Amino acid sequence: MTTTETLLTSLRGWTIPKKATHPGLYFSKEDVPGLRAKAAAYSAVFQPLVDKIEERLKDPEIKGRTMGAEELAFVYAITGEERYADAAKEAVWAILSEPDWVALDHKPLRVDLIVARTARVLAEVYDELYDVLSAEERARIREGVIERALNLFLEIVRDQSEWWTGSQNNWRSVICGEMGIAALCMREHYPDVRECVEWALKGVLSLLDLLGQDGGYYEGVGYWGYGIGEAVRFGEILRRVSDGAVDLFDHPYLKVAGDFGLYCTTGDGGSFNFGDSGYDPANPTLMAKLAAQYQNSSHQWHAENYPLKDVYGFLWMDPELKAERPSDKAGSKHFRDVGVAVMRSGWEEKDTFVGLKSGWSTGGHCHLDINSIVLNALGERLISDYGGWTYAHYHGFFDYRGGRWRFEGNQSVAHNTLLVDGHGQTYGMPEYGDRYSWKKLGYIQRFYTSETYDYVVGDASRAYGDLLGKFIRYVALVKGNNPYVVILDDLKSNPARTFEGRLHHLSDEVKIGDGFARLKKGDAVLDIRFADASGPVGWHIADVKKLSTYDGISGRASGERRYISYEPFRKILEGQLVTVLVPRPASESGETKVEVTRNNEDPDQEKIVTVKVDTGCRSDTLRFDLAYWQEGGTVVLDS
């Protein structure tokens, strides 16, 4: 049997106890002394969480959809201070008095992410404040959770009447996971608990089964933290309540999921923020839980590097697990199932980080960004992804067959890839079949890593409809002292077309000239050189600023972009464009020289392009063998 079949069989064979002991979701009464000792021993972790709650209590107006009720209840359970329990109750009565829990932007849905979160939070407060709630207060909370959330959830999943019931994204795992937790909490008063929990488990597994065994997540780092974070929360509580009979942590995806957070986090505490993700580190709470669960010292190293933002991180962290920085020899990784590759020269703040997105562009929160790159070096974001723009549901922000592509932040024009005759990539291409057949649009052909250099080969040939026949992007990171990046784009179109590349940045100073651009950001400079393998050519190079304004989810919103545009004079029928990116400290002078040749004499070698790079600090030769591009070409470095 598959892991999924085994888990479902285990659930069906488990006798759900009719009597619930409270607290019992995250911890029991017997666990409280140990948690208090942990809070005292690790006050540097616990106290900031208390301080955050204290600041919230100073505001006479309770704010937020769930108003911090779950954190108030948790801190009460640890400290025993009744004012936290009183504040949690006040928040609960405010939540229950709201006429509708569905977010306005999500209507006409009857169950959405907010309904699920509300049900889960109310269940947690019920569980942790059980002894200080009167019988009437408990009944009031139970009625709200069961009537306004669980019964609706069950009706909808039975009929498959809302779109999220068949989705394979964060909506499915979040809604199902949180509803499953609420059902487990209310089990002695909820006769449909078994059916509800099975639907919840099926929903979570549908996403985990999609993601493969590399740990990657196609919606980006931010939504990985959310979608997988709630799946893990449900798995933890299901295992506790079932006394280990149903253990979601046996799923092969979860065993490696922490690698995605670890490898996609950049040295400056941001992340490879493709899709609608923000520039934040991977969810520290989720990393702490995965580290503790699988006793992974590298994941623990990540979790300890970034402050835990909620009580669950404190609850799940294992302070006895030794943190170990990953080896520089293992700094790069290819997430095969989602078409993402990251390469790095090391794990220090100022080491070089390169990301290439070449996979899904048709899933939730995806952008048209196949073969787009990012570059961090010397502690600065030098080539950037601007990430997600402010959502605007009423203007079609999530209409993947229309309105979403009016927002430039979601289009190819806002990413570090190519435009063909001024056009970006297309969405879906239904003639190629299912929307999740991502290899039909873009994928990574080859990935190689070593101590001296890494490279990745991404294929975007079908991402532009009928505009071109080939767009294979080679990205090589040359390591060692003064690392740098070489990009080679192998192109073919019929008829000949114009190709424009874009490199988005956040620079303080910009200089452009004949075949080059120079960006200064903080104490770092990025020296950019453009070359054409066909020989000397003229270039259109521009430093462009663009502002978009619109009505967003919370009022007027804007999306600002700045990018280097580079385009050869000639139209291209077949050819190769080379871009060399050399980071250097602003205090150091230097000029990069690039020589590109293509072997046209030997028919057997006419698809070999040689790039010689002299940065002023080092000289190298890279040989790009394009002869067998269908299988993924190769790159050889001669230093």
C-alpha cells in the first residue's frame, strides 16, 4: 500500500475515544509543568511572545480576525495569569458575535480560509481554557464551531460544491487541516467526527501526494509555510489524539519538506520569493517543528537563526537538538518536482545565492516566470524578484484565465526572463492537457553541483505559445574567491524575432553603457556584461522605472518596479545571448572583460559556445555544449 492508503486504513481502524480530556490538543495537564520549566529556561524565546501579547492588551480595541485568542489562551495555560484567560474569552465572544466569518473577498463561498482558522482557534481556546469556562460558555463555543463551521464543511465536501474541495493548493490543506483539528476537539459532542476527520485527512494528503519527494512547493516559500504549516499542525494533533495510531509524519514528503525552507532562505534573512511570496525567511515555526520531528540539525540551524513568531514555535522547538550549519559542499539543490533550483557559494550572509524558477506557472499563486532568476551577493539583493503584489480580488487578481494577467507583477514583464517580440509567457496552454502538466510549459533539464561551480539548465521553449522554437537558459555559478554568474540563452525562432531580457533590481545607483550595466546596492556593486555569440552587435539598454496603481484588498495599492532592459539590435533566428553578472565590493575597482566564441568550423561542434571571463580578480573559461539540448546541455569550467 502507498503511504496515503496506509494512513487512511489506520484512521478507519482507529477507535476514536468518545471522551475528550482537556487540554489535549497540543499538550495535557501533565505537560504543563514541563512547559513552564521550558519557558523559564528559554525565556529569550518565550518572553518576546508574552511581550507581544502585553502590547496587544494595551489597545482597548481588540483587533484581528481571531484577535489573538489562541495565544492568550496558551500563555494563560503556561503562566496561570487569569487576565490572559479573561482577554481570550473577550475575544471569543467578539468572534462569536460576528454575523459572518467568511472574508468579504471570498464570497459567495460559505467556507473559506477564515472560517477554518476561526473554527480552529475557537477549538484551541475551548481546549486550553476548558477548566475556567462555565458549562454555558463551553456550549456556546461548541455550538459556534459545529453549526457555523464543521456542519458546513461536511455538507460542502460531501457535495463537492465549492471549488476548493477539488484543489491541490494551500486552500485544501489549510481548510481541511483546521477543520480536522476542530472536529477532534469537539469529538464527544460531534457525532460526525469520524467522517469529518477522514475528509480532512484526504484533503491534506491530496496536496502532500502532489508534491513529490524533494520537499519543493510550487506556490512559493510563503505559501509553503502556510499550506504545509497547517498540514503539519493537523498531523501533530491527529497523532496526539490517536496516541500515534495515525501518524501523518510517515508521509515521505514531510520527511524532506524542511529542505525547501532551508535552501530557499537567503543569507540576508530573505528568501527566493517566487510567486506571490514576500521576502521573508521560511516559516521559523514550521522549520522548528520539522527539525524536532525528524531530528534534523540543519533545519534546527535555520530555526534558531530566525525569531519564532508565535507560541507554536516555542511549543514545538527542541532546545536539546544541536544546530549545525549545513556544509558548503551541500549548498545547492534542485527541487525536481516543482522545477526550482538554488545554487550558493556558501551559507554565510555575504555568500552568493542564485535561484532559477523553471517549473509550474499554472498553479495557485504562480507567476509567468519560467526561467526567471534571482541573485544575492555580498549581503545584498542584486537581481530581485518583487514577489507578490497586493491582492485585488474584485479586479480579477485570481482570475487565471483573464484578470490576473492585467497585473504586471504577475506577468513575465516583471520577472528576470525574456520577452519575445514584446510578449511574455502564456498561461495554461490547454492544448497540452491538464493545467498541472507543468513540464509542457517549463522545466529543468539538467542540474549539476560541485565544489568549484554549479549550473542549471531550464527549458522555457513552450512557454510562449508559437512565438519561438527554443529558449534554453543555462545559469552557471562559478564559486571560489570572487564568485560570479554566467547566463547563456540558447534561442531559436521562425521567423526571426526580437528578444528583450530584463533584470529587476533595487539599486541605489545605476550606470549603463555600451554592452554593460553597473548597479550599486549598499556596499555591493554588480557589474553586468552583455554579449552575443554571433559576434559584435549593437544593444538597446535602459534603466526603467515603472509604477502601477490600483484598488487593492485594503485600499489604494501600488506596484513599483525598476529593471535593466537589454536587447540586441538584430532579430534572432537562431543564436545565443550571454549575460555575465560579477558582484564585487563597492570599495574595490575593477572591470569585467568577456569574450564569447562559437565553434562554426567543425559541424560536430558547431553548438559549442566558449565564454572567457576576466573579472580583474580571476580568469576562467566556460564551455557550453549545446549539441544535445533536448536532453539538457552541459557546462564545463576551466579556471
